[in-house]
Amino acid sequence: MANFAKPENALKRAEELINVGQKQDALQALHNLITSKRYRAWQKPLEKIMLKYVELCVDMRKGRFAKDGLIQYRIVCQQVNVSSLEEVIKHFMHLSTQKAEHARSQAEALEEALDVDDLEADKRPEDLMLSYVSGEKGKDRSDRELVTPWFKFLWETYRTVLEILRNNSKLEALYAMTAHRAFQFCKQYKRTTEFRRLCEIIRNHLANLNKYKDQRDRPDLSAPESLQLYLDTRFEQLKIATELGLWQEAFRSVEDIHGLMSIVKKTPKASLMVVYYAKLTEIFWISGSYLYNAYAWFKLFTLQKSFNKNLSQKDLQLIASSVVLAALSVSPYNQTSGASHLELENEKERNIRMANLIGFNIESKLENREVLSRSAVLTDLVSKGVLSCATQEVKDLYHLLENDFSPLDVASKIQPLLMKVSKLGGKLASASSVPEVQLSQYVPSLERLVTLRLLKQVSQVYLTMKIESLSQMIPFFEFSMVEKISVDAVKHKFIAMKVDHMKGAVLFGNMGLESDKLRDHLTILAESLNKARAMIYPSVKKSSKLGEALPGLAEIVDKEHKRLLARKSIIEKRKEEQERQLLEMEREEESKRQNLLKKTEEAEKKRLAAMFEQQRAERIRKEIEERELEEAQALLQETEKHLKRGKKKPLLDGEKLTKQTLIERALSEQLKERQEQEKRLQKVAKTMDHLERAKREEAAPLIEAAFQRRLVEEKALHEREQQLEVELSRQRHDGDLKEKNRLARMLENKMIFQEKVISRRQAEFDRRRIERENRINQIIQARMQERDVKRKKIFYVRSEEERIKRLHEEEEARKRKEAEKRRKEEAEHKAKMDEIAEKQRQRERELEEKERLRREALLGRSAEGLSRPSELPTGSRTTEPGVAQAAAPSPGKYVPRFRRERPESSGPAPPEPDRWVKPAPSEPERLTAGSRAPPPQSDRWTSGSRAPRALPPDSNRLGGGSGSSKPEPWRPSRAQRG
């Protein structure tokens, strides 16, 4: 980046580069100067540089450079000279507009040239392919290439200027002017996409302005000038949006205007509000919100009648007729009937929002949905005299639709009125904000309303009617359209009717029991029958009212007393509430008074402080003037000393001496003296010039003679030195030849010595080369052997690891198989042992039953034998011990002692042991079995250990050792089980 001592140098350098065709380098040089921190103080040359800079940016279409430069220049001159920034920006927009207009004038077909959806979008791939592939280039393509880039640059210019001027209180007028020019650009060239973006940009600027309220140089919206500029911009935005047909943007513009008014809490001028409501009528009519359209027309009529003093009677009638027809066009039934709670809440919020836009405050009302309604607006029109200002046709139309009941000829009466109304309208000469009123736009909605009214009235008179008759009564629509209208009305419960196409008839009324009309008829019939019964069968005996009241008199008095007490308490509570409200009002008034007093005191303090500051500033100003006067007198005295007496200018008597006048006089005297001194110096210089010329004329021949003598001397010296150099060269050559002849005899010895040295060194080189190759081969062999050994070791280790791993896996598999086999054997053994135990228990139960029966029989016989011992047979006494012994219990049961002790003289053999129970071993056998029994760790039924391959013949099969005192069951053989 080149550094310039002065800004003027940069400007000159840029002009030089422009002259040689290097505009890009010139733009870069100026851009470096503008963005440099060295030139942050404003100077007059900077404005010229910026003008040249924006010219280059426009010529080269460099929007980014222009934006950066303008931002830097705004920083430089924001606090010093804002008007300079304003001039630069105006020049920038003027050049951009001029270039765009010039390009437009060169294009013959503007619509084709500007047929681009978005100015900020780049070329599409298909457009580029078409431009390269197609051999012909039509004029529309050349126009597009010529005009569209300049319009893109102009749009970028507007965006850049708006971005630079946003939130700047000193350039609000320029900001508004730029916005208006951008709106006109969008309107002139039908740029809807750019208009939406422009509205969003301005909306964001206002939102940021309200969000960041502590910015420096922030516009104050409470100031009337700033508010008027912002409102004018929004109203221009609203007008352009309606002219372009962008109704959503128009509605957003209305919301922006309403939000701006709510922020500053000030109502704009009546002329602006007329435009506001005029545009609202168009927006609501296009959106189909006829109710809000009627309210907007009503507010517009009120404003025109109140503030427009030039409004003629004809224009007033047209506006009033529009208000009445707009109100009549509203649907006579509620569109939200049968809606959900969420939809009703949304409709309620929408009504509040629209009412705020129109200017009706309904937030404090109880039922907001019923405030904005057709009946309410018609009532307001009649009560406030709007209907009386309308034309006679509109009045007649209103009375026929709202007050008259003639179902058979209502359509025939209204049709000529609608034809007359459709012809009314035109331009309003005395109301510029409402340029044209056309009443014909209300005719379709009025025809629909007439159809609904006719169906409603016919349904109250007739129960059935032919379709042909109904079609003849409604001349506006075909019956299919009438059917659509009736379906919507039935859906919203405005009328009750059915269409029977098979019979060609229309059925009116609802025959259900829940019908309101039928319920009213039944009530009337019941009341009439009750009156008739009372007249036919009057009551025989009428008791006096006093007699009827006396029995309940005490209760009535008690109730009246309680009511009076309750009323008294209510009155006291109301009094207390009223006193509390009075106290609160007094407190509020006292607080207001205190606040007012405080504000007054603060205002007085501010006034005194301002007066003190003003006096102080006046005193400082006087002191400065006195000091300047003293300095001026001292300067005057000093000037009089330096100047000559003859040239001193006399002072006038009435002349006022100030420091500025004295400085100017001193400067003028000094300037005159400097000019005289310069004249004297010019005279002396001229004299010196003549003297020097004379000296040189006299010295010229002498210099020439000295030069010739010097040439002769230098020539002789050169020849002498050349001769000496030749002699020295000849002597050096002769010496060199003698030395060569002297050394020639040693040449043969030198060659012999050289060959010996070369051969010795070659032998040494060959020997060392062979030794190196042998050493390398030995190293290679050693490394190969080492690598083979290492590979064998690795192979051996891997083989061992695989073998060990395989052994481990086989061992694990074997253990798993043995464990699985052991589990299966245990399960089988357990099942068999359970079966054996169950059979043993069954056998024991049978033996016990037999023993019990035997005991009972034995006890019975012993008692009989004790009583008669002589009768006992001999065989029975001999068999008794045997029976007792046979009845002995099994070894596992308790046996009495007299049963166990038997005399040795008893001859019979012992009973046969139980074949299901193994007899207990004797003591020596138990000891032998206990000594030979395996340890508990090797028990075949112990989990987690391997079972032995064979057991001793006399070992316990169940693993019981010497410590077991109970006989263990044994497994019977197959013959025993059989």
C-alpha cells in the first residue's frame, strides 16, 4: 500500500492511473487512502477524493468498495461535517441513477430486459449454457446483458445508502428521500421482490432503533420532525404496496404505521389518517373482511366530514353511500358458529387486533366478539346520521333489506335499485386522498344478501315451495348458485331448509323436537290449555289472602329481618369500600401533587442552572474579548516598532480595534515589506548576473590556451610510458624461455615418478575394495543366519503356544463333557432314589397298617385270655412270640424294650428281614467300611470333583462312612424287583 504525504497526492496519482486506463489500480489507491488510519480527521480534499472514488465505483460497478468507502467516510465526518457526507451520497445516487437511465435508454424493449424475478440472484446455469451453446444472440439477450447489471447496481446503491444512513439523527431527511426514491424505483419497474426486501429492511431499521436506545446520534421519535419523516416513509410504502397489488405488504405497512403511532403515542395529521383508512378499505375489501371494511369506511367518513372543509355535498353522499353499502355487504350470520374453543379464541384476538388497527378500543369490554358486528355498525350508522347523508337509492335499499318484510316481491323491488346503485360513483374532486368511489363493487355481495333475506322470509311463511317458483323469485342467480348460498347459510344455522331434487321442492323449517320454533309453539299451546281448564273448572272455595299468609307470617318476618341485616352489612361494606376508595384517591392526588411539586422544583433548578451557565458563558465571553483586546494592543505596538515610521498607517478615530483587524493589518504590512524586499533581491541578483557574465567572457581565451598546453604535455607522457611498458614485457618473456629450457631435462623423470605413484595407489585401491566386499559378504551371511535363527525361534514359540492352547481347549472340552455326564448321572440317580424312597414309604405305610390291625386283634385276645386262661388254645400261646416278632417294626422305627428282649430259650427262627431294607452292618464291618471309605473330597456325588472309576465291594453305595448311624437304603436287583 502506497503512503502519501498529502491526500492531494493520492488524488493526482489516481487521475494519472485513470488517464493511462488503469482504473482498478486508481480505485485501490483511493480505497487504501480512505481506509487508512492516518487520515481520520476531516479535510476538504477528502471530499474531492470521495467524489472521485464514488465515480470510479459507479463506472466499474464496485458496490462493495463503495459501501466500505462510505462507511469509513461517515466515521471521519460524522461529528465534524455531516453535510459533506450528504453531498457525497447524493452524488453517488445521482451517478447510479444516471447510468441506469442511460442503459435503459439504450435498450429498445424494457420489459424483456427487465424480465428477471430477483435482481440479487446470479445467472442460472441453464441461462449460461444457452448463452454459450446458441449460435445466435438476439436483441433481448443483449438488452438483458446491458440493462440488468446497471439496475442491479442501482438497487445495491439504494440498499447501501439506507444501511449507512440508518439510525442517524443528522441525516434523517436524506434517509427518507432515499427510501422514497427506492419505492419509486420498485413502482416504476414493477420490482415486487425488491419491494418486499426494502420493506423488511426499513422495518428492521426501526426495530433496531427501538431495541438499542443508548446509541449515539440516535433519532428521537418523539420529535415532531423525525416522527413526520418516518410516517411519510411508511405512508409512501403503503401507497406503493397497494399500487403494486402486494396486499400482504400493505397490511404489514398498516401495522407498521399503527405500531409507530403506539410507540410515540401521538395521532398523525388528519390528511395522513384519511390515507390510512382509505388504504385499509382497499385491503379489507380485497381480503374479504367486509365487516372491517365497513368500519374503515365509517372512520373515513367521520374524518372527511370533520376535517375536510372543502368536501362537497355530492362527494359526501358518495362516501356515505359507500359506508352504508359496505355495512350491508357484511354477512348477516356469524361465520364462527359451531367453531372450536381454540378457533373462537383466535377470532377474538383477531377482532381485538383489527379493532386496534381501525381505531376502536375494545379491550376493556366483556364480550369482544360482539362489539365488532353487523348489527352494531348498522346501529352506529343510523344513530350518527350516516344513513341520512346517503343517496335516496341507498336509503331505499337499506329499508327494504333491514325493515321491510315482503318475501314474494323483495327481489323485484331491489333489482332496479341495484342497477341504479351500480351506475353511481366516480372521482371525488374535494377529497384527494380518496381518488375514486365505485358503488358497483358492492352489487355482488348485496345480491347475495338479498338472496339470504328472501330465503329467510320465505322460510317463515312457507313450509314447502317448488324449485321453479323459488328460481323465479330470485332473478340474480341460477338455482345452483342459490343452492350453494343456502348450504352455507344452513351450515351456520341462519335458515333451516332442505332441497328435494326428486320432488322438485324446497322444504323449509326443522321438524325436530329441538327446534326453537316448535318449542315456542308447544309452550303457547300449554299455556292456552291451562287457561281453558281454569275457566271450565273454577276453584270451589277461595280462601282469603290474609288467612293464607298468617301461618307463614313468622317465617316471613324472620326472612325479612335477615334480609335487612344482610342489606345493612352490605351497605356498611359499600361505605367502607367507598371510604377506602376515597382514601386511595386522596393518596393518589397527594402523590400526584407531590410529583408535580417535585417536577416544578426540578424545572426551577434546571432553569436556575441554565441561567447560571448562561451568565457564566457571558462572563467568559467578556473575559475572552478583553484578553483579545489587550493582545491586539500589544500586537499593534510591536508592529509599530518593526515598521518604518514613514510607512506607518494612521489609525482612524472611530475605528474599532479588534485582534482580528490588527492581525490583518499587521499581516498586510508584513506582506508589503516582504514584496519590497523581494524586489530588492531581484535587483541585486540581476547585477550579480551581469558581473558573472563579464568575468566568464574575459576568462574564456585564457582557459583555451591552458587546455592546449595540457594536451601537448599529456601526449609526450603517454608515449614515454608506452615505450617503457614494451621494454618490460620483452624482458619478462626472455626470462620465461630460459626457465623452460632449464626444466625440460627433468620431464622424463617426472613421468616415471608419476606412473609409479599411480600404480601403487591403484593396487592399494583394489586391495581395499576386495576387503570391503569380503566384509560385506560376511555381514550379509551373519545377518541371514541370525534371521533364520530368529524365524525358527518364532516358529517354535508359535507352535508351542498353539499346542498348549489346543491342549487347554481339549482339557476344557473334556471337563465340560465329564461335568455334563456327571450332571446327567446325578439327575438319573436322584430320580431313581426318589422312586425307591416313595416305594419304601408306601411299604412302611402298609406294614404299619398291618401292625395296627394285628395289635388290635392281639390286645382283644389277651384281655379275653387273662379273664379265662383255661380257654386259650395251646397253639396260640406257642405262636404268640412269633407273631410279636413278626410284628416287630422295621429297624428304622422305635420298638419298645419288652419287644426287643427275647429269651434265648425261644426256639423259633428269626423272621425274614424286609427285602426292601438292607440290614445295618455290624461294628467290625462298619469299622472296616469306615477305614476303606474314600475321603469326603472323593465322593462320587460331591459336585466339582471327578468320580472314581471303581468302588470297593463292601463300601457303601451312597457314600456313607463310619459316622452314619442310620441304615441306608440299597438298590434291589432285578430279580428282587420282579
